Amino acid sequence: MPLVRDFPLFPLGLVALPTELVPLHIFEDRYKTMIGRCLEENSEFGIVWMAEDGLRPIGCACEIAEVIERMEDGRINLIARGTRPFRIEARQEELPYPAGTVEFLEDRTETPDADAASDAHEAYAELVNEATDRTPDMDEIGAMTAYQMAATVEFGLDAKQGLLDLRSESARLRLVARLFRAAIKRLDFVNRAQARARSNGRVHFQ
């Protein structure tokens, strides 16, 4: 895809995924300017993870889904929605806010992996059931992409960045299936620990 210049960048301590809803509090002047321009032009900006070892090269473009509140001093509370991944090819310093020349990334052409999709959807349904006690709608879940499922679960930043870096839906499905199963194990452990705490740490045998 062609390179896009002057793309607004928002380095943050988080990773956004396509379809994910991200609440943001805009308070720095340069980002007020950036968001103001995006609202005026109905354009996207990019969230990129500012990790401890520096800015990651692949981020997620976002659109402004909803402005929740505008304050008198110009601060804004808004909800952003992730749209598509991009790679930063060069940083630009000439605008009043961080920007870069970016390339929007497309998945490579591949034959969909039905087994990977089935495994990921089953693991996600089990996690939803465990975490919410709600019986999930399997038709609804069966239509979800890896990004759509992952966007509703709290993962570590490294895991989310790993998803964003992959250019294969089949590979993303395999990764989210592993992440969901790990989350189910953690939930099981927490539930067992809470049950034990309620019994004063003693396991009662019948």
C-alpha cells in the first residue's frame, strides 16, 4: 500500500486492537490540537505502544467513536475505536503533534484455517461462560474475528502487540486460542483460591 505522510501518532502505555473501544483522556496541548484536527477532518490517528524499550513500530489506527465530554480548559474525554494496523516508516517532527509516515498493513493471502477458527471460537465461548456465567451465542461468536474476540478480553501488552504484529488471521486465531485457554486456567485458579479462602483455608472432605 502507498505510504501516508503526516499521520498523527499517539504514543501511549497501551496497545489498541482493531474493533477495540479505547477510552482516552486528552489533556496535553499537542494532543488537544491533534484530536481537534481529527474531529474537524473526520480522520484517524494512530495509537502506538511506548514500551520500556521504546516505541513499537506497529500500531493501530483509531477513529473517534464518541466524544464523551469537552471541558472548559480544552480537555476531552472520548472513546476511540481501533480500525486497522500500520507500520511507522519514519517519524516526522514538523507538525505541532507527533506524526509519522506510515504504511497500512494488509494480511497475506492464505487459505483460512477452519480448525484454528473452531478452536479459538470454542475457547472464547468457554472463557465468556466462565467469566460471566452467561451462555454465549455460538452463531454470534462463530462470526467473530481474532481481533473482535481479543478486543473484549484484558490481555498483557506483549500479547496484544503480538496479535497486532501478525499478518495472518489463522496465526492470530491460534494465538488467541492459547491466550483464552491460559485465561481460563487463571480464572479456575482464582475461583479455587476464593473457595478455599471462604473455608478458612481448609479443604473439607465429605
